[in-house]
Amino acid sequence: MTELYYRTCTELVDLIRSGELSPVELMEETLRRIEAVNPKVNAFVALRPEEALAEAREVAKRLASGDPVGPLAGIPLGVKDLEDVAGMVTSFGSVPFRDHVAQTDSVQVARLKAAGAVVVGKTNTPEFGFTGFTKNRVYGTTRNPWNLERTPGGSSGGAGAAVAAGMVPLATGSDAGGSIRIPASYCGCLGLKPSYGRIPMGPSPILHMAGTAVYGPLCRNVEDAALYLDVAAGYHPADPHSLPGPGISYREALSAPLPSLK
């Protein structure tokens, strides 16, 4: 049997919806796993345990009362430290920003939270996300959980390491020149760089500086990436380059029949 902390998002959501697993139990196990593993790996650089447990209890309450919950109900989420979570520091891995507290959620974080995901904390990144390894003067070096002498890549190295180490099943990343794809390759998880404009970037002046940067997930399999896209994709006025939604469910498209090549 797969350990709880290595389950996919879709498996965990099914367990939660069926009543076999409580969102609170999942969050408690997530926090225990982070406490056990993160000191060696340094994937997470800031946590919000009390808030995460309170939000998990709210998901459990909605399930118990029969109220609707989103497609990511109760899923623990890591957010890259180039992206805003209201009330948390967004340091960009840079000393001048080490006390910069975000006032609002990024569009992507707001959509994931509205779908039921629960933000556990922020994951490490090199300064401004500009290198293919993850090290900065604010939070230090992130290590590859498969070999602590190796790098998890970058710039979404904290996200890749957190997923690979079983700390969270889903983490946000961003990618202009490989910053999702490199950590996914080094850490052995799934990373997706969506098409430019598919996921709204606003508000993020640092990432807009990169020109071709896009948000995307680090997760366990293709179905989880499709689930993420169903939630996060679509136009938002905060990003004039963002695109309308595709009009289909990515997750449902995975099981659609393929036409013959002849």
C-alpha cells in the first residue's frame, strides 16, 4: 500500500470525498512529514500550520454538512516563494525582500484555494528565480531528497523537493527557461510548463520581468496536472496576456477516445 504522503491528489480527493480520510487527518500527517523531513531537505522556508489546520477543519465541516467543496478539497499545497500568499512573506529569495509581507493572494493561489486546496507554506527558490539550482542568502540551500549531496534543480527546486519527499502532493512552480522542468527531472516528479498565457501571472512584477515565464504545477502524475489545469487556467484581467479557458476539462480529456491515425 502506498504511504499516505506519496498518494496523488486525485487519490487523496477520492479518499476525502468518500469519508475514508479526513482533511484534518491529512493535514496533520502532512505537518508531521514536513517536521520529519524538511530539516534535512530545506524545501519549505515558511509554514502556516495553525491556519492550514483551521482551513482543513473548514473543509471537513463543509463535507459533513453536505455543502459543495471544490475539486482540490483538502489537498495540501506548497507555494513557490516568488508568488504571493496573503499574510505571508514573499522574499523572492532576496535579502531586501525578506520582510515583504504579501497583502493579497496571486490569481493562481486564489483559484487553487477556492477549489479547496490548503496552503501549507512557501517553498524555496534562488534569488528572483534566476538559476538552475536552489540556494539564496535568505534561506540557504535546498537539497535533493534522493541524495542530500545533490541539487533538486531550480528555480522551483523547493517545490520539486517537497513533492518528491512526500511533504505535499502538489506545489506551484514557475518556468521561463526550465524552472519547473529541471526540478521535475532532478527530483523524479511530474512538472508541466503550460503554454504562455494559459495560467494568469498577475500580480507578479518579478515573473513578468522574465518575459516568457509561466506558472505550472509540480505533482505526481499527469492526472494531477490535468486537475490543476482545470482549476488554474483561464483569463484574468490582472494579466492582459492570459488566455480564455479551453472550454473542455483537461482531466476528462485524458480518458477521451483518440481518433485513428489512418
